Amino acid sequence: MEGLSRCLFVRMVGFLILLPLVQCCLVGWTIGRDPQGLHLAISNEEANCGFDLPVMSGALLDSMSSSALDCAAPSAFSCRLQRILAKKTFVQDSYSGVEDAMQAVQRGRAWGAVHFGPNFTHGIMQRIYDGRSASEDVLDMSTADIWMDMSSKDNLKFLKFGLSTRPKN
């Protein structure tokens, strides 16, 4: 009888120590990492950004037109921001308009939508030039609009962090 109780004691101690250890390892292995490949719906009315173009450092953009830019020019800040997002783990899906990008988020095809207006770079440069005395129109032009799916707290935190930090180089 003593051998049986000793065997049960060893089994129970092994079970009580090993089971939580295995559970911790499984949880860390399955859901303990940052999400990869989250889709972002990008609506860029300023430029058609191709990522095969080299990133150039540009001078002040005094003579920029407000129409759609070609990203081969060393200019469009929206393209530069898209290149930064491309260096992260986001998958960018381009949409022709804001409504299409927002519908993609509503239908679950993307976790967030980013919109750059037609005068984004011009607005940024004007905002830098004017400083604190920039008008409301300039502030609106120089703002990138972001909408995010709020259904998953973990993905929301990851998106907020990823959109607000620089990529590691």
C-alpha cells in the first residue's frame, strides 16, 4: 500500500509541476508573438507610389503642384511614409478612394485604413514654413487620416505602435 501512495504522490507532483510549465510554453508559442501580415488599406490621392523606386532625399518643395505626383520625384512625403510602412510587417493594399479603403476595414479585409489627401506634401511643407501660425486648411492638408478596426485589442495596440514608431534599420 505504501508503494502505491508513493507512486501517486510522484505522479501528482509531476503533474502539478509539468502541466503549468507545458501550458505556459504552449501559450507563448501560439499567441505570444506580435501579429504578422496585418493588412492596411491605403488611399493615396497625392501620388501613385511604387516601392521599386529609390528613396531620394529632396530639397524644399516650393514648386509642387497639387495634382497627383509621380513618386520618381524626390518629393511625395506620402510615398516616403508608405515606404516606412513597407519596412514594417504591414501588407499594404491600395484603394482608389477613402470610401473603398474604409469599406475594406468594415468588411474585414484590412485592419486599418490610411488616407493621404491630394495636397499632403504641400500641406506639410506649408505647415513647416508657417509654424504655429498655420491656418486650419493647411493643418487639414498636412494630416494623414487613419481609421482602425477596434474589434481586437491586441491587433489595435500593435497597429497603434507600428504606425507611431520608426522601423528598425
